[in-house]
Amino acid sequence: MYGQRELFHSNLLAWFFDVLPGPADAVFAPLAQPHPDAGTKRYVEREHKKLDIVMHWPALTPVAIENKVFSLPDADQLDQYRGVVEAWSPRPSLVLLSVCPPDFDAREWLYLSHTELAERIDDALPASSDYNVQTMRKYAQLARDLHALLGAVEVSSDDEPVWLSPELLNQVSSSQTRNAILKARAQRVARMLNEVIPGLEGAADHWFTRGNPLVDALEYTVVDGLQVDLGWQLQGSQFRRAVVYYEDSVQGRGTDGRAAREALSRKHPEFFILPEALRGARGGKKEFNHYAPAFVYVYANQPTMTIGQLKQAAMEVHAEVVALRKANDLG
């Protein structure tokens, strides 16, 4: 049940280092480099300088491990951690343990998949019924299962639905793991959109709220002197055209703020034009929907939206935002 938690994996690998030093060294010491000034003690640290795991051996560089399970590797985060260890002496070897390889130049970070980790563990463990050994055998199988499970959340085709099917999710008994899978899918959908729409003013992002995954792309612009974040949002079956107002006069959680936002929104119907293919699916009885204090949207019902349809809708909205920005620049 804790398989989706990075903390669980990091804690268990640190435990492995302590209780089974021979097999643990066979798994991790080859990732280090010989170094005469590495000290004389063998020990492991958790969350040292924000690094998930740091392993130390005599005569070897430390191995600093950044552990990713369901979340994708992050270039900025890896750069930050690289800066943290810049002044260490000796400088550690950097290992990115992740189900997914980075889709960017990770520089000094060595990628280690959970499948490869599982193979290393199985190869290093002795033939024994000892509790510690059996625990690590089960962990190796868990690592393989997670790798296979995460394969289901990758975006592989324009024809596949944006969100994972209930039939697939219902095969996972743990609600925590199901939620982690949904978050992971949203993250990968957002990454895909950033790849196909490189000109976004604000990158497509992902969230998990009210039990549902969400992806959006809201771009800052100024229209007729009005500062807004303008774009779209997909949560569950709702594809939304959305605006976030910066104007203090229309913000608020009460009826006055809501009325002010609606009056301003009526002056700007261009903020709420649904993509052409979705206009016949306009949903809801209200003229506008709100998330106080500043978010206003209209939506189309799209329970079976595919990746290809989302790409097209997102590119169409982005083109409209770019046109608005250019028109106001010219004005």
C-alpha cells in the first residue's frame, strides 16, 4: 500500500544498506568512483541537504540518489541538487532512480530504472530464507510491478483517452495508489502538451483536486488594459475555457465579487470561446461558473476526450490567446 510513496522506497533502501551490507554494496558500490580521500566509514544518510539517500564507503565517492517513483524527473530540481553537492569533497556520484528516464540532458546524473534496480538486488541476494533477504526479494518484485504499472500511464497514442479507464483503475485495490496513478497520468499529459505546443507563455501544468486529475494551460496576457490568465482546463469530463482576473475590484468570495466578475466577463466573450469541435457540447445551465476569488469558466462535456482531441483543442485556444496578445500589442 505504500508502494506509491517515494519516502517508503528511500527508507527501505537505506534499511537495506544497513542490514544487508554485502548485497547492498554489490548493488550500489559500483555506482561510486574510487577516491583516496573518501574517509574510513561506511554509513547511509536520509534527506541530507534535501537529497533522498546518500551512501558512503571507505575509499569511494559517496552515491547521492534522487528517488522518483510516480513523478517525472525534473531538470530544475536535479540542477538544484547538483549545486548542493558542488562543494562536497569528495563530490558524490549522482544517481537518478526513476521509473521513467529523463526527457532532457541530465548531465552528471546516471539514470537507474526500478527494473534495473530489481535485477541488481536479485543478483546480489544470497539463497536464504532469512527475513531480511526475503523482504528485499519482495521489494525487488514490487519495483518490477511499479515499472510495469507506470507503463499504463504513459501517453502513447493520439487515439487513447486522456484519462485512464475505470476498468484499469479498478484493478488497483489501494485508493492511495489509484490517486497516485491519476496524478502521474496528468503529469505525463501536461508534459506531452508542452512538447507539442512549445510557444505557451505559461507551461501546461497538472494538479489533483476533488478526487480528479486536472491539466491546464493558462497564459498571462493583457486585453484592453485588463491583466488576465487566459486559457483552458480539463478536469474529469469538463473541458473549460477559463480566465483568472487580476483586478482587485472583481475578486472576492461573496455575491458582490461574483456579480462583478460576471459583468466583466460579459464584456469579453472572446475569453470563453470553446474550441470549434466542442461547441455543441456546452454544459451547465449557468452563464458562467466560478472558483472564487478570481476564476471564471464555461465548459463542454467531454467524457471520452482523446489525446488527439485535447491536443487540437489546446492548440486552438493557444492560437486565440496569441492573437489577442498580438492585437493588444498593436493597439
